[in-house]
Amino acid sequence: MAAAATSLVLAALLAAMMMLGAEAVWLDLPPTGTKCVSEEIQPNVVVLADYAIMYESHPTSHPTVAVKVTSPYGNTIHNNENATTGQFAFTTTEAGNYLACFWLDSVEKGAGVSLNLDWKIGIAAKDWDSVAKKEKIEGVELELRKLEAAVESIHHNLLYLKAREAEMREVSEKTNSRVAWFSILSLGVCVVVSVLQLWHLQGFFHKKKLI
């Protein structure tokens, strides 16, 4: 139990540390095909992302990309075409893997392009500059506010992980129970079939003796 609790705390700390920073990703989009980025996110979490094509390797052409962001259940959250830059922002309503896919959709596809994706989740997506200006805080007080938000995030992560662990334990117990009942049923069927076969053989040999 202590080891499990420690694992939960470490997982929550790791998730909170990831949420404190922005995740910048470079994607090399091929002339044909799709590149996707996925992230497992909890419900009620703010997500903010900016994407932009890098034109260093394409000084004369102007390729564009299409992007589609979907929820764990396949719902389209963001869809954009013929874009060179863009942004999507949403608050998650369901837990699971959120998928952002990019592909070239322009006539001038060339040899592919590089795309920069700045993916921010949770605390990192919050506009702390606006908070500081609105509440007139700065320096140590602002950092303390960020730490407070991080602690709240860790608390929510712990509750989420505990709930997931309870769900997995319940599913495991149900599965074990069903397997046990299935084993007992299979054994019962085997015993019944064996008894029937024995009874049939006894009747068969008894008829042979009478003949």
C-alpha cells in the first residue's frame, strides 16, 4: 500500500511538473501523409496551442497545412485548412488522449516542411501576465501564486489517479470473478459430458453382451 501511494504521489508530481512548462514540438511534415501529436489529459483542463510553418527551407514557395484536433471519443475540437499559422484553445470535458494531426494541403507541397507546435496544458496555459496586471502582484507573490496553482494541480492529479486506480481495481475484481465462474461452469460442463459419455458407453457394452 505504501509503495502504491508513493507511486501515485510521484506520478502526480511528474504530471504537475509537465503542466508547469510548455511543450514545444518540431514536426517534419512529409509531402504526403499525416503527423500527429497526442497527449493524455484529465477533464476540466485548459489546453492552448500555437502552430506555425517554418519557411527557412522554402524561401520561394508558400506551403500551407491542415490541422485537425480530436477528443478521446473522436469529436472534432479544432479544424483548420490552408493555414500557415494558427492557434487552438479548449477546456477538456473528458479524460483520455487528445490528438492533433497535421498534413500538407497546398499545391506547392515540395519536399515537406517543418512545423513548430507550442503545446501548453493546465497551469502553463494560464496567462500569468494578465493575472499579475489585474491583481497587481509581481515577484515573489506571483511565484507563490504559481506554486499554489501547482499544489492544486497535484491535489487534483492525486484524486484523478486514485479514482482511476479504484476503477481499475473494480474492473480487475469483476474480471477475476467472471473468470472464476467461467472456470467452474467449464468444469461442470466437462463433468456432465464425462458422465453422459460413461453412461452411453455402459449402455453400449450392455447391449453388446445381450447380443
